[in-house]
Amino acid sequence: MGLFDRFKKRFKKTDEKEITAEENSVEAEEAVEQGKRLKEALEEARPTPQEATPKPTLEIEEEWDDSDEITEDPFAKPIGRKERKKARRAASVEKAERPTESEKPTTKDPMQSTTGHDLVASGPVEIEINLGDSVTKTGGRVVMSSDKLDRILEELEEELLSSDMAQSAVEDVIHTLKATLIGSRISTTKKIEVVVEEALRSTLLRLLEAGYWDFNKTVSAHLEDSSPVVIMLVGVNGTGKTTTTAKIANRLTQQGRSVVLAAADTFRAGAIDQLAIHAERLGVRCIRSQRGGDAAAVARDAVESARARGEDVVIIDTAGRMQNKTNLMEELRKVHRVTQPHLVIFVADALAGNDAVTQAVEFQRMLRFDGAALCKLDTDAKGGAALSIAHATGRPIVLAGVGQGYDDLIDFDPAWLIDSILE
């Protein structure tokens, strides 16, 4: 029996009189007023997309490219001490001319990438809570606050936590579900368990609300402005970045795009060979170096090579990084500064559960990404990671891996996920 099956079964066994009040009764009127207060409090506490995005840690600059450190071009000729001193002086002057904190914009457009490129909106940018025809403005009974309802919601909270959902996401679900139910007028045409399921579906959809953007349309829009479009994949070790790189390459080549892969995971010879094998199977070029090479140089070489040949897209497969290793994360920042990618995709493993959520949050604190690709979603029975990542980071899940084949990469659809969990 599934997680929400147990929840719905409890409501099915519940006597309506335990959680509803007769219309026009004192209890019903109090429930309606309480429902209004809960909904108002929920809206007031609800963060904007900008507020929902975690702020980077103090040790790290707010954006990828604001670092004051001079980043040397890996393809430039060596410079002498005098030239270095001039460069530092010029950097100091530039820093002095930058706007102060009070002059900087206080919010960041959620429909722009980390490097300021537009993201083409798609999907449920805003999801409304709607119980449809199961609620009536007159007649029927009114859902009220009761010990029985509280006990059922407490049990649901415990089960959600055990399903690897993040604490903040669980609290959001419980508060929203309670505010949605209390004060609702239930018609006589539907049973209470059906009404509760519809409320739960709407609540879970709202949990996934984020600035959704369309991957294919965004790539196409960037191609109209510049070429090649650079896509950078990041994440911790073993989440499926290399396989996801190949799947994205396959998707784009099927659309007639010319693709170049950059094997920027230079720490593992196996990763370089694996990506090269994928490239050969897919009929695309792969730029690589020997193990231990400069990842930024490989990525920059791929971009320059693609630009010289007029190719459309470069996909950079980076090495796995534990989110708490500042020195290793700085190497990713160097790749980003050198290549200025149009899109940064965080690759997560759905089977990692709450660990995947923690990783996403910590990555977003240190290295902002534009969206997530969630692997192995077809095997994640609990769904906790999928339900928590967008809520925890303020960035949407854009792509979903649903199998081992190259074609098993789909656009993430919140409604599809909720249906698969509830059915």
C-alpha cells in the first residue's frame, strides 16, 4: 500500500461528523472564519521566487562571475610580473567603480539564468489551489478543525518525513492542506475521501511551484542570439551527470542540432572514456584531455572549437564535487568563468532521497544553477526528492531521467509526478 493510500484510507474510515459540521451551525461558522485566517497567514508567509532561492554562503560571492580573483585564460601566453601587477591595478580600479550594495538590484529575475540569459517560461508558473466541483458555496457540510483531523495530519507528517521529504517541504504540505480543508463546504455529491484527495493533489502541485522554463525552447532562443549555446552540468559524485550529458546530446541531435561534448571530468580516466564512447555512439564530437588535465582548458577548447566550426551546442560534463569542499567547488567556478555557460543544470539522483535535497540546497548556496535534472525518477517509489528539490532551492526540476536508454529523458511535468504518486 502506498504512502497516500494509507492517508486516504483513514479518511474513508472516518465518520464525516468527526471532521465536519452542519451548515449554519456555530461550529461551521467558526470553521469558515478559521479557514480564512489560515489561508491569509499562508499567503503572507509564502516567499516570493527570489526569497525562496537560498542565499550563497558568506565565504562565496553571490554570483558565479563576481569573483575578484584574476582568472587566467588557459590558452593565453604566460605573462610577466609587470603585466600581472598592471592587471591587479586594473582590477582594483574596476572594483572601485562597481556599484555599491545599495545600488545593486535587490532581486534577481527568476526567469533569467545565472549568467543573465533569458529562460523561456513553460508549465505551471503559478498553481492555484482549487477543489473543483467538490466544494459548494451553499448547502452540504463544512470541514472543521478537530482532534481527529489533527491526528490524521500528524500521521501524514510522520509518513512524509519517512519518505525522504525535506522538513520544510513537509511543513508546507501540512499547513497548506489544513488551510485548504478547514472551512471548505463539502457537497453531498462527493465523499470526504475524494475531496481530501483533490485537496492533497493541489497541495502537492503547489509544493512543486517554481519558475518553470522549457529546455528546448530556451536552447532555441539562445541559438537565435549566439552560437554555440553552452550547457554546463554540475552535481555531486555518482549522480549520473555523464549519462545525462549523453541523453541531452541525443535529444538535441534528434532535433537537428550539432553537438560537441566536453569531457571536463578530468579526475577520472573512466569518465573521459565513458563520455567518448557515448559521443561515438551518438555521432558527435568529444573534446577531451588526459587524466589530470585542466578542466577549464578542456571546456574552453570545446567552446572555441564549436564556435570555429559553427556548431550549435556544447555540453560540459564536469567532475563530481561534494558540496562542502570549497576548493573543489572553486574549480567549477573557474570552468564557469572561462566558458560563461548559457545554462547550468544540477544533476540529482532521485534515489538519494533527502540527501539529494541537501546536496541541491548546498550547491545552490555556493554555485547557483538554473534548473535540475532528476535521474532514476522511474525507480523512486517514495518521491521525496522530487517533491522537495524545487521547494528547497527555488529552482525547478526541468528534466527527468526515466530509464537507461538515450531516449529516456523527458521534460519534467509536476502533474505527471503527482498522478504517479497518488495513483
